[in-house]
Amino acid sequence: MMIIGSRVQKNKFANYKYKRIVAIDPGFSGAVACLDLDTNNNVIAHYADYFPTEVKKVGKANRTYYELTTLKSLIRNYANIICFDVDIVIEHSQSMPHDGRVQAFAFGYSFGLLHGLCLSLRDNITLVKPNVWKKVFVEKGADKEASRLKAIELFPQMADKLKLKKSHGLAEALLIAEWQRRKLLNE
């Protein structure tokens, strides 16, 4: 129920059990994807956006940073919706041994910032290792191109957004959301 002024009004969405899955592929080339599900966990709508970034000159190097105000609005718009039960899933990846110090720090910063932002909106956050969700969709050792092609296969309506090879962040965010949806179907 919602209280509007002094009247008590029944929430028109109270009888619905819609679910929204918000999936995040962290990193500066990552993205956020969203699947809206009906009562049978069938997809009724899907969305995906790149993270807003900006490049700043630091000394002699150009560094990529999140555009924080826009990022906060983007995540809030996806995750803070009243008429849906929202699950947030974040890929829990880590820097690789061959990454440089600056790159490793930037990736850790990116993951921590996104995780903290999501925790400020919702308590139910799932962290999933890349190898866990990827084994459902692509063969072991497959590159990001395989993820992009699988996302086009599963979400043909998103083919225009996924047509470029650099669209792997959107593709992986969509696949993470689909992994969570399939997990819900098996529960």
C-alpha cells in the first residue's frame, strides 16, 4: 500500500510479481544491462547501456574515468524501481597478473565504485565469477567476440547495439543478466 496525502491507496503493482535483473560488467569498457521479467520469468523487456566515461589528461597520459553524476543516475534509474523486485548481479572479476599497477588499480577502483553504488540502492547483490556465467554460454577459453555473438543470438533485437566488436561490454552484461534469469528458473 502507498499513502498519498491522508488517503491510503492500494498500489496497482502490489499483485504483480514482476522482476528486474540489473547486470553489470565492470570496467571502463563495461556496461549495465537490464531484463524485465513477467511472473513466469520470461523476458518482457531488455535494455543495455555503456557506462558514461570521460578521458582526462594526467601528466603525459590520458586516463579514463567514470562520469560519476551520469553513472549514478544510470544505475539508479535501472535499480531503483518501485513496481519490480530487483536483483543486481555484478561480475566479480579481478585484474590479471600481466596487468600493470595503474591498470590493476583502475580496475579495482571501477569494481569497488560500482559495487558500492549498487549497495547504496539495494541489499540483494549477487557477485558472479566470469567462469561461472561464461560456461553456460561460451566454450572455455573463448574470447569476448564469442560472448558478443552469443548475445546477438539470444537478443536479436539488440543486434544494432552489438554490431561492433567493441560492444563486448554490452554483450557480457546481457549474458550475465540472462545467466541470473536462468538461475531463477531453476530455483
